[in-house]
Amino acid sequence: MDRILIAGGGPVGLFAALRLTGFGIPVTLVEKAGAVSDDLRSSTIHPPTLEMMNPYGISGQILARGIKVPQWQIRNHATGEKVVFDLGLIADETDYPFRVQFEQSKICRIMDAMLRDHPLADLRYNTELLSVDQDENGVAIKVAGDGGEDALRGGFLVAADGGGSTIRDQLGLPFEGSMYPERTVLVTTPFPFHDHIEGLSSVSYCWAEGGNFSLLQLPGQWRASLYFPEELSAEDVLAPARIERQLQDICPAPEPYEIHDSRVYRVHQRIVPKYDHGRIVLAGDAAHLNSPSGGMGMNGGLHDAHNLTEKINLAWQGGNHGALFDLYSRQRKPIAEEQIIKQADQNRKRMTEKDPGKRRQSLDEMRAIAEDPVKCKAFLMKSSMFEGLAQAARIT
């Protein structure tokens, strides 16, 4: 076994490659796209993720270029009422008592640049994984790239090939769960919402009359998540006039909004029964999907990669890979189920609630938490994903 194979050039695959090469282990990473994706995806980085990335110099670059968010809020947009959660309450637990808003694509470019110069990293973009097979000594994959088809072999395969995972399909794994009925449209605009909406945090989850939206500040722009009724078509929800009307409802502007990007997507909550399958191990969206509410999807995948690469390093040194990968699955799957998927679902249900009385009750409950330092710290340790990591560490 002379290398580890990684499928997927997103944040999970790239971080796994960076970790493994840091352990002195050669990797070959294959990615169907021709380069790091510029798609509008995740943007929230939680404190423990910054801790994990700091030894590689990634966090320093993120902090230098991203938006630091020490407070986030839930607000009733119509009345201006809001509940603010101050991450300063966990300053005794971490060197990073804040979220950072920084696009996933930029994180990937940072890691890609580090790996391109690494002698142990073989990055193969524009390379599609066609098939996978394993035996007692390793894993073989067939790929197709610019030079035609090729066969690659490694000791283990990290399946970080996303929600539409080819490897998951080839293993015949069920992806159990459901899809939310609502469509979501992500819109980015340079409009400075913070200059026009009093007391707005850089991360704000908002109730509106008859609906909801969220506003997240990014370097040089804002991202708005807009929700639409199920009966509308994708063409309808992306219509410029409809997007303009919704943004004007959020914040009236004298000129039409400048739109950098917009796309529609559906949200799933799904998970595989088991992450490890012989010498093939799933991580990130290939293993689990969740609502983006709370910003835990990408972070959870990066935490998968951190845990899994620790196990691969031990197996590389002669440890029992079966027992190590089983432990990885037993540690990470419950966290995805009980912390990430469940918490994201609760966040989404809270914000999609339309009944004014229930909204009022929810706002009062959240305010009671925010105003109690003990309860608020516990809430922030959970929403910042520290609690899930502690839970995983207790599983042996």
C-alpha cells in the first residue's frame, strides 16, 4: 500500500489530503470538475473547525480575509425585535470565540494551493471516477480523464464525493431520510444591508410577514437565503423580478439590487446506515446531508475528515484498519444524526414557523436562553459544534 485514494475535491477531500500528507502519507485525489468549484455553497466556519485548521496555516488566512462574527441573531424583521447570541461566552473554551464568514470555494483554493506544492500529493482534476473495487490488500478505482481511462490503486479510499456520491451508489448503500418541500434561493448582492437595517448582525435569521429569510455577510457582499412556496417552478423562483421584489421587501432601496449570483436548491436530511465499508470510508455529504440552517454541513464534513485521517494514520502505521474505521463510524454517525441533522432541522422548523403566536413563544424562549449566562454558554457550545465533538470523543 503506497498511497491513500481520495474521491472528491471539495473541502472534505482536500482537508483529508492535507492532513494525510502532513502525516507523511502519499495521496491521490480525483475530482470530476476541472478545478476548485466556484459554486455558491457553505460560508460559515465554526470555532472548532478553526482549531482543526490552525496547525496547517489555513485559519490564519481565513481570519485575514473573512468576516469575523462574534454575535449572531434571530429577529422578527417586521418589529425589529431580536435575540442576540454572544460567542464571547465561550472565550474560556476556545481561542476562536466567533464564527467566520468566508466562502467554501476560497477555503478550497487555500488548501488546493498548499497541496499543489506538496511532493506527497497527486491532485487529478477533470478526472471522473467510473468504478471501485476492493480486496483484502487495497482498493482499485477506474477513472477517466484527459488522457483517457486509467486504473489507480491505494491502501484505502476516502469517499468525499458529495451528496451525489458515485461510491455510495456503487456500494449499494441506502441514503435514508427525506427532502424538505420548500425550495430555497441563494442570492448574493453587494448591497450593504448592515448600513440600512438597525442592529443587524453579520449572521441573522429572520422572520418576515408570511415567511422567513436569512442574511449572512461575506467579504464584499451579502448572501440572502429566500424561501418560496412549493407550487412555484424553479423558473418562477429565479425570476429577476421576483427576487428583486423580495429583496425590496427586506430592505427598500432606491435603485434595483445588483445581483452577483442566484441559484435554487432543495434541502435534504439523509444519512447512510454505516460510514465504513471494508477499506472504503465515507465522509461529509457522501455520508450525510442536512439543512444549512446553522451552518453545520461543511463543518461536520471537515470534522469527519479530521477524525478519519487520524484513524488512517494509525492504520498506515500497522493498526487494525477494520477496528479503527468502525470506531470512526461509531463516533461520527451519531453526531451527524443527533447533533448536526437534528439541530439543523430544529433551526429550520423554528424559522419556517408562520404562526405569530408560536413565533412569539419561540422568540421568548430564545431570549430566556440568551439572557442566562449558564444556559447561553451551553447553547453556544452545542450550536458551535463543541458538544458533538465531546460526545464523539467519549465513544471508544
